[in-house]
Amino acid sequence: MVSTDRLGGSIQLEFFLFSALNPPEFTVLQLNLNFFFVGFQGADPKRTELDRPPPLPPDLQHSDGFDIVLCENNDDDDEVLLAITEELGVFIPYVGGVEHAHVLLPPLETLCTVEETCARDKAMESLCRIGAQMRDSELVEWFISLVKRLAAGEWFTARVSACGMFHVAYPSAPDLLKTELMSIYDLTQDDQDSVSLLAVEGCSAWGKLLEPHDGVSHNLPVIVSFSQDKSWRVRFTVANQLYELCEAVGPGSTKTDLVPAFVHLLSANEAEVRIAAAGKVTKFCRVVDPEIAVQNILPCVKELSSDSSQHVHSALASVIMGMAPVLGKG
């Protein structure tokens, strides 16, 4: 059993993880991790906050050594990174409760920058789970600062991770920080498709949190820009998400901006984009005025019915019957 008498802050957490991650053999590494997490789970949560942490060894000061250990794991250790991120996401009771949840953020922030997608996504998920439980004041002090650092990260892996956490950071932020977060979220100029893809996916959750005028001024330009992105993968993602944003920006902006964007996606050069858009035709028509759907969307549907791609036909056939009650008899 791991003694927790002097385990109180992120320094101890990083120190023990560093020790666990440094054995000469992979099997020992797995045993160390199991021992570490099981030991914490068997400890009295109140004892994890008692004493001031001891000084960190020189090679771990500022978490540099810890960052190196996590970021330079080889492919054989991917499952270890995944195990760490999963455990840390439910670790709040073992570091003294919600008031000490911030000590879990530094290792997860590092894990948000690793190249292994599964581990990175799980780290982002764990951070969102922890952030959702943090007190507003601590969320502002610790979590929002983390999101801002990731969004400004040199490596695309950090920026990708930031995209999935804005919706947790935004609600508790004061007005000044909300404005800053909205400006940071404009990632349309990022040259990495993976960042753009996550930014599009995050726009749905993000848009639901914004006031209508903020959604129009900040979120809408991002989506319109992404709908015309040079990458078909980005436009494919927009086609799948666009109908969810109509309610967030209101009927006026939907008519003037999102309907033309959707029409553009329905007539894209790439079959993959047309397939995605065709599969969302009915859902999109449900959130717009029937007259607008008849005038703008229906002509595209007729054109897609004779599309050269059988997959487009299949996507359209799977939803076409749902358009009848939406459009009416006229």
C-alpha cells in the first residue's frame, strides 16, 4: 500500500508517476502503475492534503522531466498512457476532493500533447470530467489557464485538445475572459486539418453556450469559413454538424449564412462531402422555414437524385421520406 501521509499536490503526483514510468522493463512499468493507482484508491482521501510536498528532484523541476517521460513513450507504451489518462479522470476523491482537483491538471495537460490519438482524446475527456466538477473560482484560475496554454501551443496536438474543452471553460468565465476565449476559439487560420476538424465538432457544444448575438458575431464566421475550407475532410465534418448550429444563431443568420453554406456543401466536388450533406438534408430542413427549404434545398435534392455516386443516392434515399412532412404538400 502506498503511503499517502505526504501526498498532497501535483508535485507528488508527478513524482510518483515519474517513478512508475521509469523502470527498465515494460512489464515492471505496468505493475508500477497498478500499484500506484490501487494504492491511492485504498487511501483515506483526507490524508492526501495534509503535508506540504517535499522538493522535487532537479530533473523534475517545472515538470520538464515528467513531460519528457510522458511525451517520449514509444508505441509499445500507448496502452500505459491510456491507462493513466483514464485513472486520472476519476482521481478527484484520492487527492483530497474537488477543492484539490487542480493538482490533476498538470499531468493531463502534458498527456494532451502526446501524439497517440487515443491517449490524447482520453486526456481531453478526463480534463472535461474534472473541469465539470471544479468550483467556478478554481476553474477560472486553473482550468481556463490550461485551455489558453493549449490553444497557443506550438504543436498541433495541444491545439487539437484545446478545441474540445472550451465548452467547459466558458460558462464559469467572467465577461472579460469570455471575450478572450471567443477570440481564441477562432482557429480557422490553423494550418492543421486535425485542429480544424475538432474546432468544427466543438462548435456545436460551444454555440449552445453563447448568447445569440455572440453566436452570430463569433461562431457563425468560423462555421461559414470552415464550410469553404480547402480540405474536404473539414467540409465533410461541417456537413455533418451544420444543422445543429441553426438554433444557436437564429433564423435570420440561418437564412442568410447557413442555408447558402449548406447548399454549397450539397454541390461540393467531392462525393464524400455530398454524401454527408445528403444524409443531413431532412434534419436541416426541419430547423429552417419550409418555404426556404423548398426554394433552396429542394432543387439540390433533385440534382442529387441523379448524382454520379451511388453512395450519394443511398444517403439521400435513407432520409428522403422524412422530408415529406417537413415540406408539406405544396
